[in-house]
Amino acid sequence: MVDDVVLFRSQAALKMLREAVGGCLDWLWANPSDRSRFWAVAYHGVFRADLHSSPSQEALKSWEIRVQGHPAFGGDPLGDRTKWRP
């Protein structure tokens, strides 16, 4: 029962994140005046959900997209981040 509740809440949170990303205004997506840009917060949320839903850290598949200049997300260039919005 506890697993069902955790799964339900996780799915609901990811659905809300998808709706927030889909409804994000273009100027807000990568606003340079924001300390924590919207795209980075969304990326972090999805990455952590993937990490915590994996059976082990070793089982976590490597993401091909890395965030340039952010040590927590890797350091490879991303290119145009607006192209990976839903």
C-alpha cells in the first residue's frame, strides 16, 4: 500500500512538472536574470525522479544531455536548450 501511494504521488508530481514546463513562457524558460533558470530546475527534477526510481545507482542509464558549466549535471555542451522542451 505504501508503494502504491509513493507511486501515485510521484506520477502526480511528474505530471504537474510536465504541465509547468509546457506552460512556461519563452522569456521565462532561460531568463538570464534568474539565478535558477526554469529549464535547470525542470531538468533537475526529472533527473532526480529518474535517479530515485531506478533500482540502484548502477542501473541508472546515463543521460546523453549534460548541462554546460554546472558541475551537478556534468559539463558537456548542450547547444540550444529550447529544442528539448515538450
